[in-house]
Amino acid sequence: MTGTATALRHIENERTIITEWRFKPGDNTGWHRHAHDYAVVPLVDGRLKLIDKTGESFAELRRGVTYYRAAGVEH
């Protein structure tokens, strides 16, 4: 799958990567594996569809409510 969402890289160095993702309805990031721990801060409320090796799930995102995942996540 090729990602259709827009990535805006704010910071990238040997310790930190900060990316702002912009999604239109139906956009996606494409299949990828996270090489670093990461935190997400949603800028809007929404429902996120996640697809991984085990299938599909959904996450309810709330504006300003941060969540964290460890490195190695693949989806």
C-alpha cells in the first residue's frame, strides 16, 4: 500500500523525529514499521482505522489526548 496522507517533517536528528501528518478522508500512511518509540497528539477528534498482521481495529482519537507506542509497531 502506498500512503496518501501528507507528512510534514518538523525535526529529524539522531535522537528525535517529529512529523505532522495531514489526512483527508480515506487517506493512509501506507504499511510501515516504527523504528523509534513514538507519541501521537491528535489535532482533531476522529476515528482511526488500523490494519496490522492480526486484522483491522479502530481507535477513537480525541483532540489533544496524546498516546504512546513503543518501537517495532508495524501497521
